[in-house]
Amino acid sequence: MFSDEGTVSFEARPSAGPFFCLQRSFLYQESNHFVLRRLKLTTAGESHGPAIVAILDGVPAGLELSPQDVARELIRRQGGYGRGGRMKIEKDLGEIFAGVRLGETLGGPIAIRIPNRDFKNWQDAMSVEAPAAPDDESLRRVTLPRPGHADLVGMLKYRRADARDILERASARETAARVAGGAVAKRLLHGFGVRVESHVVRIGQVHAPSPDPLPDSVQASADASPVRCLDEAASSRMVAEIDEARRAGDSLGGVFEVIARGLPVGLGSHVTADVRLSGRIAGALMSIHAMKGVEIGMGFASAAARGSGVHDEIERDASRRRAGGYRRRSNNAGGLEGGITTGEPLVARVAMKPLSSLRQPLDSVDTKSGEPAKAIRERSDVCAVPAAAIVGEAMLALVLADAWLEKFGGDSMQELESNVEAYLAGLATATLG
């Protein structure tokens, strides 16, 4: 792991499956959780096990939180044109069973359980107990790894003969727990006027430019589209593209944009690599299953432009209290300069590859016999980009809530609110001369 001095050391310890840990903004192998700087999200559970569990630690006492706050986000994650049969089985709502009393957080870990309704069909294959008379069919063993999935590399890394031991945890079903944790983070940010929203800008070959200006409620406009796209004509073409891929037994990826509005200047820092908010955000978004690229603001397009066409010119605007009395004439930086929020909307785009489970499977190898074979056909979505955008919202909200608590501190919401108000008041009267 990374030590406090920034050197790298490795520590052998048992592990139950693949995981990521975010600490000091670096990704490294530590446990089944995301450790940011003030928050820690632990997830547990397998795709077809009894439940997925999220435990979020570090939330101040006194945050108003209801089961509906979590259920609303989980329901949004299950939507989107192109989802598979699993979403017809599951009815994710989330059960808060620790850390909340009488509608308010207590300051301790918040635990949320998301039952897997499909577990009733998998009780033999996902049993904790060793079977009396094991057979491949009843245990749903897998020896036909899918190209592009964690199947084969996980089998080799963890010395498992059955890819089921890998794919159950590698499944994007785990993101339900992230969305549950992100719902709490969004609730905290919302109380301070910060909104985290998303929309889809590409599915396959169909591209829809992000509108300028964005609608007042990106969420309401996007959720009204079957593919969460703000362009009605492009939305129809995306649906047609998904239908065509379904008929071909194929899958589709795409790009979504996630936006945070209402942030003040000053979250994050330039002083060391680990506190740059741009790196923390990119790491969190890239940790989502099947993501292959992240750009902030103008992103990769800025590499082909001249500086005069990239950098956002600055002017005074006394009405922009949260931006310190300044505004940018454009937002090519995507709301971040030097790893610090500028007070402009924070904009990130994330590229998702096509899912690796295909109804017309690709060539692979049977790991049991060593002979050429077709990969296994697991039940899956044709396109999950609209749902991935909701996961992107959750991950961005977690990073921003973490940066918010890092900047303003407080064991209770009252203390946090007082600190935020004092900072904003200071921005309004600050002089740089």
C-alpha cells in the first residue's frame, strides 16, 4: 500500500474478492471499500447472493435522511432502455438498518441492505456451506471466460477453477451499493444547494452534444427520456441503435456526462497530488465497472486547440458569492483549475465500453479442458449506459461530499452549516490586494 511518505509497499492479506480503495486519492489494494479522506464506503455481497450491502462511515449527525432518499436513486439505477431481464426481477429499494434514528443520522456508520430477489433461484449455487454432492450444473460452475470481463484474469489471480467465484463479485450488481451510499452523499450536498445530475451524450454511433445552456433540472429532463438523453431526436436514434444491437446479439457502450452545480470555489487543493480534486474524481469514476475513460471540461479536445481557445477568461461579478465575486466567461476547465473548484459547474464525461456478455458469444478457451470454445452466455443488458450515469452521479457525489467535509469539518450538521456559512461570508468580504 502507499505509506504516509508516498513510498509503495505491499502487504499480503486474505481477500474475499476484487475491490478498490481510495485513500489520499490513490487507488490501491486494501479492503472491500472506498476510503476517501473523511468518508468511507464499504460494499459487500455477490450478484446472486442474498443481498448487497453498503456501509457509509463519516457522515455527520443530524442529516435528515429517509428510506425514500435511497429508494429513489436505486429505482433510477434500474431504469434505462436496453436493460436485461434481471431488472424485471429485482425491485431495489434499500433497507436502512443502522446509523439513522427518527429520520436523522446519528454520526455512526450508516448500513443499507439491498436484497437480491433472484437469490431464491440460486440458493444451491450460492450456498455458504460446501455441497454434499457437488456437480457443475447445480452449482452453475463457469469454465468459459468472457473476453473483456474479469473472468479469466480473476481465475488466474485468485487460483479459482470456477469463474463463478470471480464474476459474482465483479458484476455491476455491486454498483447498487454505491448508488445507495451516493444517495446519502447527495442528500448532504443538496442541503447546501449542490445538485449532482447526469445525462447521456452518446450510445454507440449516435452522439448528442450537451446543450448550452443546460436545462434548470437536468435530472427531470434526462429521466423523461428512455435513454436519459436531453436531445429528443438523438434519443430516438439511440433507442433504434440499441434495438439493432439486440437483434444482432451484441452490446453497446457510450458516454455520459455528470454535472455538479452550486459548488463554491475552494474544494480540493493544488498543493500535493493526493488532494487534487480532479484526480480524486477521475479515480472514482474510472472505478465503475466497464468505464474506459474520463475527461473533465473540454478534456481531450483541449489537446488539439490553442491556449487562447481553451482557457476561460475571468471577470468580476459581485453577485457570484460562491465563486468569490468572480466568473468565467466560459467553462472549458469544467469547474476545476489546479485541482480546485472554481465556482462554475463541475462537468465530467465518462466513456463506457460495450458489456462483455453477448448473446452471440466470442471465441474463448474452456479452462477445464484447455480446448477452444465459445464464452459463456450470462444474462446481461444490451446497453447499460443510462444506468451507469446514475452510478456516475453517486461516485461524484461521494467524492464531493468527502471534499465538502474535508474543507468545512464538523461532527454535526449544525457545526457543518455554521462552518460553511462562515466560509461563504468570508468569500464575500475577502480582498486579494
